[in-house]
Amino acid sequence: MNDTPAFPRPASEAHQHGMHNPQEGMTLRDYFAAKAMQGLLPQALKQDWSLVETAARSYAVADAMMKAREA
């Protein structure tokens, strides 16, 4: 579930672009967390959240999004 790639580049596509190695891409969970963090940063600054707390909240949102995809 949490290791689903967000932006994979299969070997055939990588070869077409002159690349020698395929890329697995970032995980979908990491992508969701990054997007969530963008939205949470203004609140984090107002609330004086630590970076660790902001990241934890971002991953909590990402985990909820991953769970919603299973429904």
C-alpha cells in the first residue's frame, strides 16, 4: 500500500529518453504528504508547530488519503 510509486518511469520509457536506468519514482504516500504539507504550512507557522510535528501531521493526512483509496 505505502510503496505505490507516484511517478514511475518504466525501463522502456527511460530508454526512449536516453536514460539507462528506470526510475521507480517517489511513493504515492510521500507525494500525498508533500501536498498535505503545502496546505498545512501556514497553520504550522501560526501554531508554532515543530518541523517534526508538521511532518507527522502531513503523513497522517497522507495515510488517510491512502486509506480512502482502498475504500
